[in-house]
Amino acid sequence: MTFLSRTFLAAIVLLTPLTALTPASAATGCSSSLPYTAGQDGYDTFRIPAAVTTGRGTVLAFAEGRHNSAGDTGDIDVVLRRSHDGGCTWDPLQVVAAGDGNTRGNPAPLVDPRTGAVVLVTSYNSGAVTEAQIMRGEVTREESRRVFVQRSTDDGRHFTPVRDITDQVKPTDWRWYATGPGHAVALTRGRHAGRLVVPANHSAAPPAGSSDTGQEAKYYGAHALYSDDGGRTWQLGFVDDSYDGVNNSNESTAAQLPDGRLYFSSRDQNGSSVGNRLDSYSGDGGGSLDRPYAVQPTLDDVPVVEGSVLQLRGMDAPLLFSGPSVPTARRAMAIWHSTDGGRTFTKALTLSEQPAAYSDLVQVDHRTAGILYETGTTGTYDTIEFRRLAVDDL
């Protein structure tokens, strides 16, 4: 395959409108495709993308299929489309976890390198309650956020039924809970090689007698859950429980750096600090943080939104970050790279100036990376696009 030069690729992605992009039926070698389009397959909207590449080279594109609206609650399924040609064409949609009137989402998939199995961790709540009600403690534990795991041993064709792991990973005083969203991480080096790590976030109940009524967002925090036995049992790793309202770590993503450390990048959910991205490191496989979450100043173009990180393969390969690049709006999806393990980032590519929100990065093969992201022409959630990118251009 011959890849476009950096200059030509940049011109294409900056100037080509979404309607002119290569459709999902294009031949292998496409630049992009649209695995999810609002209003199709019985869903009002598709949101919350997550992607992994299996050991057989199949790209798995997960999302939330929202039946009745673009809202975050209600009847929501976890859905999947599979690609055998690097993200150019896609198998028909399959439902991996049906909401059946309730809310299932926040897909956090990974591929276990020891077995080749796809492990998928997701979140759940009753379709009749909202995030605000959950954070105020107005719902029962059964209605509130719960955590489930599934497994596929046939390249994502079939998944086991959902299995509840809430009691293993959610303390009783936590209210909100969300896995990912975006791909999780299987550690491949260091003393914790083989560990499966899922970045997540939660909210805690204000202390008894606290005057913080109405300030539930102050009690957001990031955490990790991990498994050392291929996803059969799980436990909590680090917990960011500062709850000071300064750095409100929220939706998180993670990458293992070449030196074996984990790099965590988090959305700052309206904390009082200057900046919308926070980060930290873990040298013990997600069991603890090397330092508290702090503002990542070189990603100051990013608004309050989920973002994705991906460590490309190779000792000298960069760490990538994706997210919208307008500080006050969800638009202009871009990719940044870091050559110093996440200390600083430099913008490498802007995909378009159109509305854009959540994203997930994936390595397709040694020459190609991909980004699965929400975008559109009339609105931010018109489609979930898969854009192929030459590694050399990043």
C-alpha cells in the first residue's frame, strides 16, 4: 500500500468535508469510513466510541447504541461492528450487551495478549434514573451504576453474557461509576506483565454533615480496576480521592509507555484549576499513582471532553493524544504526539474543522493507526467516523 505524503494528507484531512469522505463500502486502502450513522439500525444516535485490534488483525469498533435520543440515560445497548480490512468496510452491527430498557455503555475493551481473548468491561444503570440523581444518592444500589465484564474467544464474533463485578470494584460509599470510556490496557512488560487495567472514574458521597449539598461534582475522582487472571476476578487499583474541587479527574484513558510505566490522561470535570486535561503516572501497574493528577499544560487547546491516548509500537515511537482542539467548543478533532512520555505534547494533525467530541485511538498494524470519533456536519453526533492514518505522518 502506498501512503499519502504528510503534506498531501494534511491538505486532504483539513479541506475535505465529511460528505466527501470515503464511504464504508470503499475498497481496502481507504482513508476513512463511517461505521455508525445516526438514525440507522434502529437507533436514534450512536455515541462513546472504543476500538481495539485483535491478534488476527480485526478492528473492533464498539459504541453505545442509544434507541430513543442522544441523551445519556434510557434504553441504551453496547454495540459492535467488525472490520477485516483495517477499518474500510464493516460487518453488520451486532448487539454485545442489550439494555432492554436500561442503560449499558462506557465500553472499555482490550485484547489479552496471553490468550487472544477480547475482554470488555462496561457500566450499567437503570434506564429510569439520571446521572444527577445517582450523584445525589437518590437511587437504590440496584438502580445505580454497576460494572460488568464479558469475554470473546472467537475474534469478537460472540461474547459471553454480562457478569456483574460491582462488589469487587465499587465501594459502598461511591455513587457514580464509569468505565473508560475508550480502550483499556493489557500490560506487556515489567513485573505486572499480563495485568489487565481499566481506567475509570467515580463520585463519592459528601461526608456526613457536609455543607457541600449541590456540589456533587466536587466529589468526582479517577481510579483504575485491574485483573491478574485474564478478567476472571477484579480489584481496585489507585483511587484519586482528593475531592477538593481543584482538579476533578473524570473520564480517563491509559497507555503503557516503553519504560513500562502507565500514563493516565483524564478530563478535568470543571475543576477550578486552569486547564481541561489532567495526567499522572503509575509505576506499579495501576496499583498507585506516582504523583497526584495535575494539569497537562501543553493540551490547553482541548475543551472539557473525553480524550484518548495510545502508545505506538516501538521504543522510539511517540505517545499520541486525540481530542477536539477548540478550548470552548467540541469541534476540530486533532491528534497530538509526545516524544517524552507525556510530559509535553505537540499538535501533529487536525482532521477537520467540523464538530467533534469523543474519540478512541487504535493501532491497526505497524504502518497504520486509526481514530474512531464522533463528528458530523449538522451536529456533533451525526456519525462515528473511523479515520486511517499513516504512522509515519504522526
